[in-house]
Amino acid sequence: MTSPETDRLEQIEIRIAYLEQANAQLSDMVIQQRQELETVRARLATQLARIEAAQSQATVYTPEEEKPPHY
């Protein structure tokens, strides 16, 4: 027979083990999400740089060079 104190201690140890496992899983998830966020930020910065470059390189046409809208 086990004593109530032993049973209670065992239950606490089980809860601690579960919480440690959950904490490790959450930590792994946070690390993964941070890496994904860094990737998204880098891709966004690249796209913004492309947009800015495209806007700054706009070609200005004279009325003679401008194609009519139906071309």
C-alpha cells in the first residue's frame, strides 16, 4: 500500500513532467515561428526594395514616343 503523501508526490511529479514537456514543445514552436517571421521579413524587405527600384526607374516618354492606349 502506498501512503497518501506518496500518491500526492507522484501526482505532482507527473504534472511537473507534463508541464516540462509542454514547455519544451512551446519553446520549439516559438523558435520555429521566429525563424519563419525572419524569413517573411527578409522577403518583404526584398520586395519593398524591388518596388522602390521600379518606381525610381520610371521612364518618361515624350508625347511623340508615347504609344496610344490602344497599342
